[in-house]
Amino acid sequence: MPIPEEYQDLVRSYCQEPEPDEADLLALNQAWDSSAAYLEGAGVSRPPVENVARTALWLGVMLPMVLDGYDQRGAQFEQGKLQDNPVFRRKLVQLKLTEPLPEEAGP
């Protein structure tokens, strides 16, 4: 699934790719999909756009994940490059704590 239209400019700007070529766009979309799947697997859904505060927090986690996935597309790892970021971890925990409860199924 490609990057949603409403986030394309933001993602390209954050990843410093204002006019990506076809290969870069494919890599950005793949990084987006991977990041979205990771968050969903962690129990964090994409908030509705109307929920501005949660959307901002979600983007604060999603964009660094996309950038990291995009930067690592060549699978070149340097020692110490992939360190855990405590601010990122706190944001992810906050997203998980504020995840809306699923609607309960009827009897």
C-alpha cells in the first residue's frame, strides 16, 4: 500500500527526498508499509485525522521508523548505528497506552 496521499509530502520532507525517483519512491512505500505493520503488530492503530494530538504522536513514531527503514534499505549496518532511542520508546509506549479499546462483540 502506498503512503497515504495526506502524508506523502510530510514523509518525503522528513526523509529529505522531495522528488524521489521511481526506485526511491518504491523504497519509501516499502518503509512506510513495514513501519505501519510493525506498529499494528505492537497494538497501535493509525488514529483518525480528527484526533490531532494522537495523530501528531503517531507521526512522531511513524516518521522516524520510515526514515530508519529507508536509510537501511542497502542493509549496511555500522557498529553502534542502530541504538535504541529512549524518546522513541516513550512515544511508542504512550501510543500503546492510549490505543482505543476495540469494540466488544455482541452476545
